[in-house]
Amino acid sequence: MFPLLLAPADRPLRLLALGAHCDDIEIAAGGTLLRLAAEVPGLQADLVVLSSTPERAVEFRASAAAFCAPAEVDVEVHDLPDGHLPQVWDDVKARIEALAARLSPDVILAPSRHDAHQDHRLLAEVVTTCFRDHLVLRYEIPKWDGDLGADRPSHYVPLAPETMQRKCELLREHYVSQGTRDWWSDETFRALGRIRGMECRAPYAEAFTVEKAIVSFSSDPS
């Protein structure tokens, strides 16, 4: 295995994390956010979700601040219809295009194009068309649909046990509205994290798929 070094040498890392719904980003990449915020000096993070209710928007804003502390974080919450993003394709495209016009992140966290949820899948496809020259780490979300085998992970973020524990604590603390769901538990999040950790020789991990990346050298033309 070879490490993927994200941080630019001359400025802080710029991160854009995209989710179709509140909690998508933290379920899939909460440990990654915790590590970046703690270990990358001056991290600049933008977290954006497309579908929300007023109650869940409050949860997401508090969660984003907690997962990214002490880093600087900008949160953007849209109110497109949950479960029906394909029906408002033009709106989704316009909002992601607007992000691409004003942001140039070093790395993007986004859903997989093979995610079984139609909202996740649409966002994944639009990201590809709007951010053509950016590194996109496509995350996975455990769900009833059983789609975890759709992608074979290519990149891993190892997590120490205390980081995994903190991820679970923050999810429980900030997403009270989700606590009654039968799959919402520390066991679910830990189980997937342990499997991915085993795959990269770590206690826990979060896994991502990278479809395209450039191997660059100092002598490459700019």
C-alpha cells in the first residue's frame, strides 16, 4: 500500500464534503473528518447537503462543527425534496455548478456512483460533471439495500479505536432524530469500520473509491 498525501506544501488543505442528506457525510466519513481536523493545520472545510428539514438542518450544522473542530468550516444546507432528487435534476445540477464556480477544493468527499439510493447516486453523477479536475474520494454508506459490494475500495483512512469511539459518540449526540432507526447504532458503524480496518491493517478504517487520479512529479508541466 502507498500513502496518498493530500496536504499542499504551500497552503492549507481545502476540503469539500457533499451529501444528499444530513448525516450522510458523517456516517461515511466522520472519522476522516476528525483526523483531518486534528492533523492538518489550517484545514478549510466546506460541508454541503442537498436535502433537509429545519430540524435536521440544525442537527447537521452542530454535527459539522463538532466533527471539524477546531478547523474552519462553512456549512451549506439546501431544502430539495428527500428521496426525489432525480425529479429536480436541474436544481441539483445548478447548485453543484454554483459550488464549482466559487470553490476549488483539493479533495472532495462524495457518494459512490453505484450507491443504491437514488439521491446519493444522482449527486455522485453530477459531481463527476461539475468537478472534472479534482480528486474525488467516493464514500460508502451502510444501508438496508445491501450495496456495499458495488464498489471495491481503493483508498483507506485508518482510524484509531478512540477516533472510532468519538465518531460514534458524535453521531449519537447530534442526530437524535435518527436514534429510533433499527440500523442506527454504534455496532453498525463499528462493524463496517472494523472490516475496512482489517483490509488495511488498522483497528478501524473508512474506505473510499477513487475513479481517476494523476500521479505527478516535480518535473511535470503545470
